[in-house]
Amino acid sequence: MQPTLHLGGHVAPSSNDLVAIAGDMLAQDGLGSVSAAFELLTRDPRTQADERAQIVLVEGLVLLIEGWAKGRTALVLDTIASFSPSLAVKARELLIAAHFPDGAIDARLLDDANIICIAALIGQGGDKPLAFALLDEQGALRRTTDFQRADLLLRGWLLGHGATAAALWRRRLPDDLTDLGHVRQRARAHADAGEANAALAAFATALTLPVDIAGKQPVIEDLALYIAFLRTLGTDPVLIDMQRLQLGLASQQALCFHAVTWLADVMRDQAAPMLPPVALADARDYFEDFVNSASGTAVTAYPVRDGKPYVDTVWVEITNFCNQKCTFCPDMHREDPREWMPLESVKHTIDQLAEGVSVGSMQLNAYGEPLLHPHIDEILAYIREKKLPWPTFFTSHGMTLVDKKLKQLSNNYPQGIAISLHNDGQASYEATRSAKIGDYETLVSRVSALMRQMVDERAPTHLRLYQMVANGREDKRVRTETRRAFPDTVERLLVHVRKWQAIARDIANAAPAEAQASVFDIDLETATARFHEIIETVIPILEWTDVNGRRQKAFMSTRPVDNYANLLFEYDADWSVGRSIVNQRTCHFVRRPSLAIFATGRLGICCIDMNSTATFASLGDYPDIASALRGPEAMQFISQLANGVATSRGCQICLSDDTRKCGELLGPGGD
């Protein structure tokens, strides 16, 4: 045992005492005492060669390493930060010697916690370039999420700031913020707050704004760093691959190429030391996939099924003529020329759809009245002959169901017919419709004749009677007389339904036996439930067995006034409607991919775009419709709508005003 030394009247502790004190500190306080214990054992020359002191020092290093392994990151970094440079060098040397006593150092043999701890000690010892070099080297070998996260945290610490998204943005945003600048600012703010979903969504919106490529280059550079940051954190790939972002990038191949080359420069110049090179390389590969998407593998404007673009609903507007003037329809404000598709053009369109597009269903109208087409019978016959693998429907206002049209429909039906009935009496009719082509009883008579013919012929077709109800959710800007024209109480709706059930009963009683026609009844409780629904609901009226042995129905489809698509009074100059390019709504036809082929020959995605302004191509611009759906114009158009960017007048009508129901509110980055 070494003797106690007497210095200036005070008794200095012996080497044994120092070792014991340091050991007790570690035993009692653990990681929090490592720095003090190290300082105690390294400041006195007598402990330098004391093997027991070396053992205690190693125990302290083990606590540091265990701290890293257990996620006690902040405490470990605070401990190492309290080391003097010389103490950090000593600790590093001791740690390496403990693992490699023969002097042959091989970092690959160390676990992640040891590598991170050694790098931290190297940096605290004053050699940060060597610390970064070690992290770069080992990061290329250790591709686990845990190591990448620890790597990112340590880099932020070495650089004197936290490992946050805020540290990525080295360039200030311009003071004169445009739409692009505002959205970019919002993206950064969400990223800084740790809201990755919302941040990526905002970046996607910024990329799809109608701004030149040079203007958007700083945005994609911000996004490139952020993608690398998220990859380092091990963010769920599903988030990074959200539909909105994927579409936005797929529509901007030139910008993605810029991101690839820019990231290569950043890696070469070591211009982003906070981000591990492997993360930057991952981000570069991510953007490179979009540059190469022209090969046909990556993201497409329309999803692909069976090798074809998939369209949930296609509207073929065979005519945009209408001989009725309804106060709840904006057709009177139409600016497009009135016309109908030539018969051969309709057939050619159907052929192209059948050959190159996977279709869910087809409608033979948008705003126009399809029964006004002079060749409606031949169109329906052609569809039947083609034996299309999808159902066909059309909607009529009902007043065109004259004898001639009933004959054209006879045994020549699509899979479904809808009638915009809406009126429940003459007063209702007068408030909303033109009397030039008949009155309410005329409407009832003609729709009844269709129903009777369908049952008698056992039509393989359902019949939908649309009926708006004013159940308290209607937009109060709609004229009072229009709102009052529709059933505004359960009792009024019930009277109307029972009127049609009586008509159905007469039809069923006179129907051929093989039709097995039957009538449904409705009670007050059911009518009440249907009346107060916030979306469309169904009230069955009549049922029959069709020629194929299947049961078909005629039913009333009640729809609250506020979500009836034709109520787009925003076309009326009397309405004050916002018009903005960047919106918090997105078009729901992106989620349910659709195609509108207008009578004008323009291609869009929306049946209620009355003046065909929200379009991306025309028939004839491409060899066929399938090619148009794969074209860059479709990609750009759909990527914008997926991100709330409305450049056309038609889209702004739907997306810019909070009262519209046809758009869907953008969530925090949801696709």
C-alpha cells in the first residue's frame, strides 16, 4: 500500500484512495458520474500506471457504451461534452486499447455503440474530420436504422446543433413569398415540427405549382435533403411513397434529374456533413427512379390493371344538348358550343376504350341529355353487341321519354338508367323547370311509361329515380324557391314515395307473370332515416325478374341538396366564389380515377366540368385514348389535382370554396 502524502499541511489521498473514490462514484451514480471519475483518475500522475485505475476507467467507458445502446443519447453526449480534449483523447485511446490490446485495430469488429462512442470521443478530442471519416466509413457498412439514427444524432452534435430538420435548411427563404414560397415555407415549418406527413405533402404541392423549373429547383433541393434525413431516421417507406408525392415527382422528371445531379455534387463536396453519405446516396437513388420512370415501370397518372390504364368511371358525353332548363343546374351558363358526337366517333371511342383501357363503368352523359342524341338507339345497340366487360349507364331528365325514345330503348337497355326526378308536384316543377315541354304530370307519365316497359320486357336494367331532399344541409346561397321545391319534411317525402309505390303497384298488377313483379312498402321510421342521411340513400319501390333470371329494382335515390353535383351555381355571375391555385381540397376523382370524354372532344377527369376547362388533351392528340392517359399532360394534370393545385376554372370552382362538397379536404399529407 502506498503511503499517504502530506502537501501543505493537508493530507492528499493515495492512489488507492483515488481509485476507490472513482469506483464508488461509478457504482453509485452510474453514467452521470463518468466524467468526474475520469477527471479524478487522470489528473493525478500516480494513477497513470495503476492497473486498478485502468480497470475503473474501462468500467466508465462501458457505461458510456451501454448508455448509447440503451438510448440514453442526451446523457452520453452531455458526459462526453464535459471531457476536456485531452481527457477525450485519453478515453478514446483506452477504449481502443481495451478492444485491441495487440495494436491491430479493425473497426469492423466493434459493435455500433462502440463505434459511435469512439467517434464522439474523437470529435471531442479536437479531430472532427477524423470523426466524420469514421462515421462515413462505418455507415457504408452498417446499414441498420439504429446505426443511421445514432450517426445522425452524433453528426448534429459534432456540428454544434441538434439532429433536426431545421438544421438542413442552410439557405434563407426569399422575403417576397409567392404561392411557391408560401408552400415551401409551410413544408419547412412542418418538417421542423417533426410533422413528416404534412411536410412531404407541402413539398409535393410546391413541386406541382405552375412555376418554371428554375423557380422550383430550390424546393426539390430542400426535399432531397429532407428525404435523406427521413431515410436516416428509418421513416416508414409508405410515408415517403405517398401517392401525392409520387405523382408530383413523376410529373417533374427534369426536377428529379436536377435533384440527382445536385445530390451527387453535395456528396462530392461534403456539403451536407450532418447527413450520412449513405443517406444522401439513398435519396439520390430515390429521385433517380423517377428520372427513369419513362421506361414505364414507376408511377403513372392512371393506375394500371392487366397492363392497361384503369379508369373507375368514364363519362362519354355523347351530346351536350339539353332541352330542359332546370334552376338547380348550371347548364344555362354553358359556354361550350352545343354539339353531339358523330355516331362513328362514339363507336370509335368505345372501341378504343375496350381495346386499351380497363374500365369500371361507363356513363353516356355529363351535363347533356343523352336521349337527345339522334342515334341513341344505335349507340346502345353497339354497346350491347360489343359485350363490354363493364356496365353502362345514363341519366336523363325524364321529359325526353316520348314514344319514339321508348321504342329506341325497347329491349335495347344499358345496365342502368337514372332519372333526375326531383319534383314531387306541380308547384315544385314550376319552381325548378321549364314548362315548354310539359308539366309535372307529363314527367310522371313519361317516367311511368319507361318503368312499365322495363317490367313488361323484363329489362336487365335497374331504374334509379333521383330525388333531392332539403333536410337542413343545403347551401343557403341557393335561391329560396329552388330549395323549397324539394321535400323539406319526412312527411312530404313519404307522400311522394307512396305516390310512386302506387304507380309501381299498378305496373306490377298488370305485368306478365314471368316478371314476378313485387312492390316495396315504406314506413315512417324508415322514411325518417332516409330523409336525414347526409349522403345518397336508397328507397326500393318495385322489383322484377329480368330475362336472365336476375332480380332488378326501380328505386328512389334520395340525395341531400348540398351534395347534388348539378348544384354548381358558381358558374352564375351572381355568386361570389373564391378562385385560388393552392387549395386545401383535392379532387376525389384522383382517388377514384376517372375520365371525361366531352362532346367537344376534350379529355378530362370530371363529369361536372360543364365547359370542359379542366382537361389535359383532346381526341386525336394521341394515337388512342390509352396513350393519352399515359401522356405527360395527364400526369401533370392529375398530379396537380392530387395536391390541391387548381389551374383551370372548372377545378377552382370545386376546390377553392369551402362550401363545395365535390372536393375532399386535404389531411396532413394523406393521399
